[in-house]
Amino acid sequence: MTAPYAYDDTATGRSGRVVVIGTGLAGTRLAHRLGERAVLIGEEAHAPYNRVLLAEVLAGTYPPDVIELPRSAGRRLRTRAVRIDRERRLVQCENGDEVGYDTLVLATGSNPVLPPLRGLFAPDATELPGGVHAFRTMDDCLALSSAVSEGTRAVVIGGGLLGVSAARALARRGAQVVLTQQSERLMERQLDPRSSELVRRHLTALGVEIHTECRVRGVGVVDGHVRRVELHDGYVLGTDVTVLACGVRPRIGLAQAAGLDVRKGVVVDDALRTSDPRIHAVGDCAQHDGTVYGLATPALEQADALADLLTGTDAAYTGTRTLTRLTLPHGGGPPCSSGAESLGAGPLDLAAFGETEALPGDDVVQLADATRGTYRKVVVRGDRLVGGVLVGELATVGALAHAWESDESLPADDAVGAPLLHLLTHDGGL
């Protein structure tokens, strides 16, 4: 629980106009819950969409309209919010509009991290050179999609969740993909070494060339277009398309300029209030109890908690225990027989939660089937399930996630005994 600020009780925000800045998952969910009471401000020309599914649009699985989010009943302004006037309680917009609020919600999301690569930006340049794409918005996705065809050489910089998804999508489009990752394994924040290796085998079987423990030093620009990616060891990769998947940073400029308490993100309490009692923050831009999540599930939970509060329900947001889930769909083409090739041909489902690496004294239960390419592991500390990772068949993920989220003591013989093994193997979890 965190409550860093003291407020006047009259500033409840439970009536009057609510202005929401940001049309991502959190902002759109909140506006939808509040109905006609909400005014939604967002600069993207597209209808609000589910950013989690952008890789499926890039892969050609879905057209853009399929991932659109439900529309809210309130007003929506397609413009950029440029200033918050806290004294007059106004949001000033790029198009000249001034929108008054009783309660303001910042759902400004995050921006992609642009790595400090030599040659990426010419002096005084403000835009990426030709052939280089971030992968954060629908415009990014559509521009990248139009640049890729069969045989296109593509380099993806970053081997986290976003980089893996982008590399998989590009491979499905027929591109020749090279994925570079600075750390020693793919998706190191979510996966342990063994599950990461299964993801690597899956991508390799699709033709993706993977370089781990590999730092990109710079890029080579020819006639305004990046044609080379230079690695720290001197190796040079030829490229037609370069994708930056190096993480995100909270988008906090508006909050900073308005004088709100900002650290890694916009600091909020358990009511998701900022240092100004009439301004709240949710989603990727919000920092709650020292944590900036940057994930879809916490964003939606924060939006729902704030909607409850703003509609008169006593509620509090106390944090989210996050579960990462990713499906790498079928790669197309003829089915393969066995081994690594079978991993690439069929879909690869994975889920990870909590701490996937054991500490000294922890109990670990693992089940692996090399032929089927499945792997299950849970970590138990004392009498509690503290984390797990599953690759392949996910029938047990529901039961495991419930045991983890409840944070309750396991029965005495669960720590290393048969009941926990049953939890790993039974298929009633979903």
C-alpha cells in the first residue's frame, strides 16, 4: 500500500467531467467504463487499438480493424495534448482546443527507446533515417509492413518480448531475419535459460539468425537509408529494414511540465492519484509503489480500479502480479517431422510468472519433453509458489497462476511432493 500525499476530501473526482489523455489500452478502457462522462484525447489518427496484437498485424494474421478496441460513448478528440493548466483546470491541445476538466487522467503510455548507435541520427536530425523503424504504434506497424516482402533483409535489434514477436512476424512474411540481443539469452526478463533456448530453437527453425551477447555499435547510411548494421566485434550485417525493439520509457513530459511528482514515471498512490488530487495516472506512464509496469495487464487493472473509484465504489489499486504470455503462431509451409524443425512449424505457447530463477534454498520442480518441445518449471520458496515458466502445452497455467497470485501457503507436502507435481501435470487449470 502506498499513500504519499494528503488531500482535501472535497477533491474526490466522483462527479463531473473526466478528461483522459491517451488512447491506449488503459485510457480507452477507462473512457469506455465512464461512458459519456469521459472526453478522450489522443493524437493517433487510427481508432484506438490493442497494441499487444500489433505483431499479428505485421505478420498478416489480422487486418488493422480486427484489433480495434470497443468505442466509448463519450467524446473523442484526435489531437495532441500540449499543456496542462492546473490552475484553470484546462488541457490545451495542439489544434487550439482548450478542454476543461473536473478530473484529469494521464494515460500517455510510453515511447520506444532509441539506442545511442553511431550513425543513427545525423547532426540536428529529429527523424530516423530511411529503413529504420520503431515498433510501437499502428503507424510504425503499417510502415514496416509496407517495407517488407519476400526476401527482404531485416535486422531486429533487441531480443526481449517485443523483439522476439517482431522477428517471428517478419519471418512469417518471408523476410531474411537477423535478431541481435545484447544479453546472453532471449527474453531474459521473463524466461529461464532452458525455456529461452526453446524459443531460440523455434525462431532458428523458421530461418531467423540469432546473435546473443552481441552489442550493436552503429549503422551505415547510404543515400539516407540504413544499409549496414555494425556489431561491436566488427562484423557487419547487410540490411534493408532495421527494427528497434530496445524497450520503452514512460511518456512523462506533460506531467513534468505541469509540475507533478515524476520519477521513473508519474508517481501515484493507491487511488492512482498524482501529487495533484484532481489528476490521476494509469498505464505505462504511472509509477505505483516504485514500479512502472509497462505491461497490458497492470494497465487494464489500473483503469478498472480508477473507474470504480470515479463512479463511487470504494476501491484501491495495490499492485499487479504479472503473468507474461506469448503465442508464436504456426509458421506455415509443409509440416516438419521432429526436433527443432517441429518447434518452428507448429505454434509455440509460453507463459512466465514471478521469479523463474531459483535462489539458494529454493525448491524447483521441472518437467521436460524434448520430443514434444514442452517444458514446465515452478520455483517454491519456503511454503509459497514464487514463480514458474511453461513452454508448449499450457493446460496447467491457470491453476499455477492462481496458486501464485493467491500467495497462500502450500500444504506441507507440496514443497517437494506429489501434490505440486500434480499441479504441474493436471489439465484442469484453464
